[in-house]
Amino acid sequence: MENRSIPDSEFPLLALEDVHKSFTHHGNLIEVLKGINLELKPGESLAIMGASGVGKSTLLDIMGSLEPPTIGFVRFTDRNIYEMDAAALSRFRNREIGFVFQFHHLLPEFNALENTMMPAMIARYSKKEASGIARDVLEKVGLGKRLTHRSGELSGGEQQRVAIARALIMKPRLILADEPTGNLDWRTGQEIVDLLLRLNREEGVAMAIATHNHRLAEKMSRQLEIVGGRTEQM
């Protein structure tokens, strides 16, 4: 069914409505999320806090179209994303959402430029076009002189910058980051924090970041904590 054309300004960018998520483990039902309601506006930044194991990563996966909720709805502007078929959902994810994880997941046989190009190549951009865009994005994250270095030749902070560039290459409206500073030393982590906040401010991309880093959380426009499967404003 064709989505009706409605300006994005009439909607939050992302909205979760009564989202529940449960898993069965050794015959036991485990309820992780118990009725999450949240909205994320275009250009907003949100920190998702909480103890280990409370469901921060699960919530990000649901927000990012990687894991459907057991109950509830996830809307991106006017679209219920989990009503899409698999091919449409894959295209949506490639174009609208950028992912940054604690571990960068770079392909070791490829250099920084090639790793950054990957989402554009998946979207069937020409190699020349993908390379040009990737170069521009790597310049923005401060790696213009490291294009031909493979991941093993880059520092941890540089590898994470490549991961951020890869998340940005398709100019998504939403970045989802799961503990992006968790595998870095304090100083390098602070550099990544500053980079993410600059991109949020300059590019206008919305961000939701799951983190234990209170310094990072305090700099986001809004903070919430997952407690007992539900969210509380901080």
C-alpha cells in the first residue's frame, strides 16, 4: 500500500508506541521492554541510559529496524516500519539510518575509504560516486589523510571515526549508536563524543545513543533511563 505524502514536519521523526519485547530462554519468558513510548524529533539528540542488561541495545535494535517488537508500533515519520516487506525494510535501513557500534566492525581487508563506501555500494551507487562521497565524509570526520590505511593500521579512535563516516555516507536522518565510546580510552572517547555532537549540530541528523558515559549523556538534548523495562526521564 502506497504511503500518503505528508510533510515530515507533521510527525516526529521516530515514534515508539507501547513497545514490548520478550524472549524465551530455556523455556522461560523474559520480558525485557514493557511498554516503551518515546518520540525523537528531527535533529534531536537522545541519551539512553541504564544498567547493563536492562535492554538498551534491544531498544536500539527495535528503533533501527533490526528487531521487531513483540507488541507495539515503530513509526518513522508516517510509516510503520515493521509493516514493510523485507526488501523495503532493507532499503529503508540503508538510506535512513546509520549505525555506530561499540566495536567498529570494519572489514580488515578493506581500507578506510572502501569501508566507508560500503553502504553506498550496497545501494548500487557507482564506484566513482561512492568513492567521492566517502572521501568527503572522511574529510568531515578528520581522516582525509588516512583514506588508504586498512583498519589494522588505524588507531582505535580512527577506526571508530571510519565507522561514523560509514554511518553517515547515505546522509541518514537518524544515527543510532550503541556505546560508541565504550571500547576507547577517556581522551579518545571524548574526541568521539565531540565529533558526534558536532555532526548532530552541523548536519542536523537526529541521534539516539545508548551509553554509560555520563559526560556524553549530559551533552545530549534529552536523557532517559530504562528501569524495569520502562523508560524514565532523567
